[in-house]
Amino acid sequence: MRWRNLFSRYGFVWAFMCASGAFAQLPQDKAFRLQKATASTSCESLTTCIVTKNKKVEVARTTIQPFCPVEYLNAVCDELPQMNKRVVQTILGYPRNGQHSYWWPRKGESNYDGCTTDILYRGQLVMKGEPKGRTYCCGLTLEVLYRVLESEAQTPPLWEEVGPTSMRSLWFCRAINAPGPDEAMTSLGIGRRIENPDEALPGDFVQIWRTNKSGHSVIFISWAFDEAGKRVGMHYWSTQEATGIGFASEVFGDFPGAMSAKDTVISRLLPPTEWKK
């Protein structure tokens, strides 16, 4: 039985939660314990320290509870809400070997949408890729949304009213500190904002804003904790300038380049039964 496997690997608390159905939330103490249980020096991308840079200059180093993103996601994926699970399964299917590098075009260089390829939704071209398959953050996360929506039989009832142009404009943020994915999914009637940090789950969409007014569009994996279990930052998936598609981590703080807790927005894709009409 699945609960026996979870008991032996992660302990009684996790066995009980997973045997009783999907996570309603993943409180800080439980996420911290699961991170400790799934961390290994042999994992694909072990993270033990988060380096914060401002204008490419290192300004801080934060030691954290060691974290293995793929192992962590494999441990929780089956127990996530329906749409979070779809998002996680989708992002794990992308190559993390630099195949899709990061490219933010300068003005006049390209009008592509930051996606790995041309994206169709219901037979309509909704995003335009570029020949080398390069990416940038908000384009990649919007691509993930469309891939998940395409896998659903139902089309959002407000799709014809909102459409791809408005979705792209809202998702890409029309101003500094705009909520990005939250505003786009809310306008389409398919998402809700996560106000309580303890309710954040793998597969939620996040618009990060930093103290230096830079931003990043990502998909939430877990909170980052220090070795005492205090929440200090976030682990996420996106495309980064240095690595292309893959996992990364950032810390909260009031120093230049740190994430701004008050301006960062988390939003969840709802199941079709909860989409607005």
C-alpha cells in the first residue's frame, strides 16, 4: 500500500496526510521535515546556499536546509490538487540541460513571446517561439499554463472574451509590482490568489518582485528554510539567464536584489469545475 511506503520513507505524519487525500496546504514545519527527508548529496541539483546578486554583484549568501527539487516533487506530486499536479508533471517534462537557454531580446531584436516553440491553444496560435528555442521567464510560465489548459477537455468559459492578447499582456505585467499571472488567471476566471504563505503548494504560479524593482515569473516548488526551520526564501522553477530552464532559489530581505515579500504574488490554477462563467 502507498501509505506503508510513505511511512517508511517520510514518517507517520506524511503517511497520514497522503493516505487521506490531496494536500489542502503544506504548513511550514511539514514542508521542512519533508525537505530533510528527501535531501541527498547524490540528487540532481542539491542546493545548500542561496547567493543573492544585485546588478550581477554578489551581496549576500544564505545557508539553507539542503534541498533536492526533483526528489521533493516526486514525493509530493501524487497528493497535490488536480491542477497543481498537472503543472508539476508538465515542468518535470522540460529538459534541464541548457537546451532551451535564456534570451531577453533587446528592442528591435525579436518579437517572440519567450516560449520554447510556437504554442497553439484550441488550434489558435497564442504564443510565438523563435528558431533557437530560447526562452524568458514570463513566456515560459505562460507556455506551461497553455499546455495544462490544452490537456483539459473544457475551455475556460471566458476565453473568447479575454483572448490570448489580453492574457499575454496581463501575464507579462503591465507595470512594476503588477501581479502578472494572478491578474491574468483571475481575468480568465481560472485562478485564485494564495494569501496565506502556508497554503502555497508546488505548481502554484508566482510573480516575484525584488527590492531593486526587478521581477521574475516562476512556478513555486517550496519555501526555502534555514537550518532551524525558519522560512527565508523560495525554491522555484523557471528559466534563468545563467542556466536556461531549471530550478533556482532566492531569499527574502530588505537588501538590494532580495525578494520583496509584500510585493511577490502567488496564484493557483483552479480545476475546471471552479472556473467562472
